[in-house]
Amino acid sequence: MIMRTLRLIVLLIVSTLFSYSQSFNAKVIGITDGDTVKVLKLDSTTVKIRLVNIDCPERKQAFSTKAKQFTSDAVFSKNVRIEVIKTDRYGRLVANIIYDQDLNLSKELLKAGLAWHYQKYSNDASLQQLEDEARAQKIGLWSDPHAIAPWQYRSNKKYKQ
């Protein structure tokens, strides 16, 4: 009970610190999956970053490996700019990752057909347009007529077991 309370207090403090938009430069040192990376900040602290506004396939879903490889090819071992939007309930920073001068990783994953626009948390019409274009051209996961959105996959009872 005390540990849970302390964890909640820490998350609230961190959430408050990052409730405003903040940017920083960092080096990508790990790829968890298509939409989550680990970065090393200039002060030598590591931070987990969850891409904002998109959702890539889960590990056991089709195209999960391709999404992770795309993210790795795009940003692994590179210096990037992190544009923080918020902190999520898991303590990850939810952010845009900008690389190679002006490429937005969320947008590039959508263009490659390796992510869904996460409409539940975003109403960005430009992101929906990128998804719609990839879907119309049957790029990446859109080549599968039975592609299942990650949030639907996660809610499946088989996934929870």
C-alpha cells in the first residue's frame, strides 16, 4: 500500500513536470517495439518514449517485426529531438520523435503502413490522411484485408491470458 502510494506520488510529480510541452535532444539507445524507444538524455539519464498519436502492431501481430525494424532503421543510435506532449500512466514520455532534421517518426510509420492513427487520443487530420493514403495503396499492414488494430488485439481475451 505504501509503495503504491509512493509510486502514485512520483507519477503525479513527473506528470506535472511534463504537463507542458518540452523538447530535448537525446540519443536512441534501444527499440522496444515500433512505437516505443529508449533514449539517453544529455545528462546521462535514460527515458522511455512512447510515440504520440499512433499505435503499431503488438509483438504477436502481423507486421510487428517490420514496424520495429522500421523504427530501428530510422532512429537507432541517432541523435533525435524529443517533443514531449505528456507522461502516460506507465511513466513513459509520450512524444514526437524528430530525426534526420525534420522527419517525424509517427508520420513516417503511418506513411509506411506500419501503424494506425490512434484516433482515440488524436484528432490530427493530417495523420488520418497519411493512414488513409497507405490503406488505399495497400502499403504495409494494409495489404492484409484482416488487419486488426492493436487496441482491439489487446482487448481480446486470448491476449490477456
